[in-house]
Amino acid sequence: MKNLLQKSLKQLTIYAFIVFALSIPSYFLLVDWIWLKELDENNHLIAERIENEFNEQHISDEKLAESIQFWNEIQPTSKIENAGQPLTKDSLYTIRRKNIYATRDDAIDRFRGLKTNIKINNQDYELTIETNVEETEETVAYIAMITLLFFLILVIGFWILNRRLSKKLWQPFQDTLQKLKSFQLNSQRPVYFEETDTIEFAELNATLDKLLQHSITTYKNQKEFTENASHELQTPLAVLKNKVDILLQSNDLTEKQYHIAEEMNKALIRSSRINKNLLLLAKIENSQFDNSGQIRFDTLVLQSMDALQEHFNEKKISVARDISSDVEVKGNGGLTEALINNIIINAIRHTPPAGTIRVALTTSVFEVRNSGEQALSTSLLFKRFSRMPADDSGGGLGLSIVQEICNLHGWQVTYRFENNEHIFKVAF
Amino acid sequence: MKILIIEDEKELAKSIVEYLSEEKYLCEVASTFTEAMNKIDVFNYDCILLDITLPDGNGLKILEELKKENKQDGVIIISAKNSVDDKIKGLQTGADDYLAKPFHLSELTARIYSLIRRKQFNNSNTIKQDDLEIDLLAKTVVLNGKAITLTKKEFDLLIYFIGNKNRVLSKSTLAEHLSGDFADMMDNHDFVYAHVKNLKKKLSDGGGEQYIKTVYGTGYKWEG
């Protein structure tokens, strides 16, 4: 993954490269055209000067022929020839040949030539002038070098600007991103975005703000609803429970009726449990617990195991414990107790009779292992009311509560299945 | 014994009255804050059942008033809130016990029984029941002059039975009582059977009469 500016930098660099590459032939053609044009003009001027200079001498024709011959000898790049007929049109040409003045033998130069008609003593002469002009490849090379230099300056400039821009221009965006990353719905703390004068970022912040506000409100309402609903259910449940208690005391109750009442009792216990757990979950999520106390984790684990001893015995579960002493953590005592109980009870419930449970505690990890046959689905395990197919009992909230308690304390609860053992681990 | 039930939920109050009346308790009901204040002003009660959330006031205010007037009435808070804070606040204000709704009437009866015992026999907290002598503080049981050793759970069970004499206690009710906070998490109530069996055995081994009877196959009753 690349960041946005790096991506645009790449495109810009490619575009700049194409533009600069195309500019090389354009510059060359332009420079060459100017060269030739200037040289042609220069050649014409020279031709005019030669014509004028010869005419100003006012010499006889014999002398003139002599002079021209002499002139031709000392000016090898130019030539004055007798023209049988006057040239009607000047001709321009470019030629590549050896430079007669050059010291090196193999030096080939480019020349711009002009053939024109001059009149000396009213006789037509054909004048040829050749002027050295820079070679094509040399011009191209110089232009390419300069272009490349500018291209490099441009790319380096882009790169530096880019770094500055990404820091400065994108700063509000980075700020927003950072705040969104640290946002937690259940903490219910609204997010305040930094003021920005960039339209796009301001719009983004406004939209996000609206979205977050909406989420927070919805979440709050939903939690309040759960809490209120559970709370309102307590009283009718209490009435029902008490009515069943009274029913059980009737003298004319038959055994069949007693069993019906007892079944009602069990169902009531279950509904009270679900209700109580929902209420607890709502309270944890509403952060109604203080988690800043110092608790002795080892003591709580031992207490819980003592209290549950009879249930271990009942199922003939063998228990192994490896509990470090003096494990002190920061948290809420009541909730931590509930966490430990829930994990151990969960283990008892799902251990086959005569199975094993191993409880281990170190200064940073609380781990409960129990024997089992099949790995459980990690995605469903901590979800509310998502029961394992084979499990028809339990409220389906025990592990959700464990997770919520861990979230509140900033602990990590994980599940894994290894060597026929379910392992629940809480890291704090 | 006089008991005041401060509870705005009529059906709940009615059930409590019906259940407790069989125990020779004299029950009065107050369904509002004002009514309750009027009653405690005039009368003394052995035990007050106090609902905290009343339509016209907070039950804790009643408790504060009782303490201010230095009344000796025992108070059990019955609350639908069941929050630790509430419980601590109630007990700190001077309540003797706290019971979260929904509760079993047998649980309430046992709590009232223990509370009245504690209030009436301040230091020598001993219950004499048939040929049993139970010291509530030392948690010891003497049967026919001989001490018998009970586990914590068995002792608890014994007190519960005695507090609910001649009442049918179903297995699930006992399970809820015995395992306290865990009750609602355990689905298997067979451990109740084991505890009751052990208690019965210890009582009969000590030469006691068999007071605990099995009724309807899975229920129990202390007859005495």
C-alpha cells in the first residue's frame, strides 16, 4: 500500500517525463531552425559585402579576374565563379564534410551554404558561401542534458513538496483518522474534530460527526432499553415466583401438579437468570462499575474453586490447580469474581463426567482448561445467546459477560482448542 | 411477631402476606412512602420488609428515619435493583439484610427467621428445635446432648429447613438457596440431593428423629 501523495507523485513524474522527453526534439528543431535562419541571413550579408567591396575597388576586368582567383585561394570555404548565365534564384543547402581547417583528419562538420548571384563590374558571378553550423547530434545532446537536469530538479522538488504537503495539508485528515481510530462506541465519549479550513476535510468531519452522534444515540437508547426492560421484568418475575411458592404449599396439591409447579419454577429461575445477566451486561456497558480497585486475583480464584468444589465432586471431575500467590491486579472485585465464576462454571458445565479441569494463574494470565472432544466456534462463543448446538442449557450469556468484563478492564480473553482441551485464557 | 411489608406492588405484597401468615406472623402492608412513614411512626415491628423504589419516595429515606429515631426494628431490603452499590448503601444505612427480586418466599422466610432470632437473642444466639440445639454464631449443632459435625452447606440447609418448618421446599428452590450466586448458572440440581442425603444421615446417625421428609418425589419438608 502506498499513500495518496506517493501515488499522485508517480503519475506526475511519468507525465513530467513524457513532457520533457517531447520537449527535446521540439527544442532541437527550434534551435536548429533559428541557427539556419540566422546563418542564411548572415550568408546573405556576407554576399552583399563581398559584392560591394569588389565593386568599390573599381578595377579593370583583368585585374578583377586575378583578384577573384587570389580571393578564391585565400577563402577556401567560399567561391566566386564566372556564371555563364545569371542565377535566377538563390539556393540554400546544408552539407556535411571535412573541415579543411580542422586539425583532426576525421572531423566532419556541418555547413550551411548559400549560392547566389553577385554582379561585379556588371558581370554576373556565382558566389558560394559556406558557414560552419553546430552538428545536429551535438545540439540534441546539449538540449537533452539541460532537459534532464531540469527534470531532476522538478522531481526532487515534487518529492520535497510532497513530504511537506502530506505533513501540512493532510494534517487535519490525520487528526480525524487518529480520533476515529481511538473511538469506542461503548465508551460513549463524543469525538471532537479539529477545525479545518479545507472544504473537503470540513465536510468529512461534519459528516463523520453526524454519523457518530447518531451511532452514540442509537447505542445509548438500545442500552437504556435493555436496562429498563430487564428492570421492569423483575417485578412480574418476582410475583410469578412467589405465586409458585404459594402453590407448592397447597395441601391438596397432587404430585402431578407439584411437578408442573416445579417445572415452572425452573423456567422462572432461567428467566430470572437471563434477566439478571442482561441487566449486568447493560450496567457494565454503561460503565456503572468502578474498575480502579486493587484485587487479589489468587484469593478470588481459590474462593470460587472452594465454592464450586461440590460441583466438581458431583460430576467426578478431577481438578488440578497451579495458582501463583500474591497476584494483585487493578479492577472491580465483584466483576472479577463473576468473571472467574463464569469461566469455571462454564468449564464444569461442558466437561464430560469424570473429565479434568486445570486452573492456572500467573501474574499476567488466568487460564482454565477442561477436557472436551470438539473445538468450539470462536466467532459464536462470546456472542450473546449464541449457544452451541449440543447445549440446551445455560443462559447463553455467561461468556458474553466474561468478555464485557474483560473489555471493561482492558484484559484479553481468548479461546483455543488443543490436545482435546478447551482453553480459556484471560491475559491482564 | 409483627412484620411490616413496605411494597408498592400489590400482588407481591399479597403473596408475602399469604405465605408469612401461616408462620404466625402478623403482617401489615404499606404501599406508599407516606403510609409507611405513618406506620413506623406509631408502631414498632419485629421486622420490616422494605422496597426501595416506592411511587412517592425512596425507601432508603424510611430506613434513615428509623435509624434517626433509634428504632430497633429489623430491616430487610427487597429491591428490584440488585446492584452492589444499592446493597452496600442499604446495609451501611443500617439494613440488616438485602434480598434481590425475584426471590423465593422460602428464602425470605428463612431470612426473617434468622433476623428475628438475631434481634431477640442478642448474644446467646441459640435455636432449640426438637432435640436439636443450634448455635447460630458458632455454627455448631448439638443433637441429644452430643455435638455433630456438619459441613457449611449442611448447616446452611438445616437452618433453612428450620426457618421453613412444615413447608414444601422444592429441589430447585433449595438449589437456588444453596449455591447463592451460582444457582442460576448451574443446570444440574442433583447436588441438592447429595447434601440433603448427608444431612439426613448425620441427623439419624446422631439418634435424631427423621424430620426431613421427601414429598412429591423431589421435594422436601421438615416436619416437626
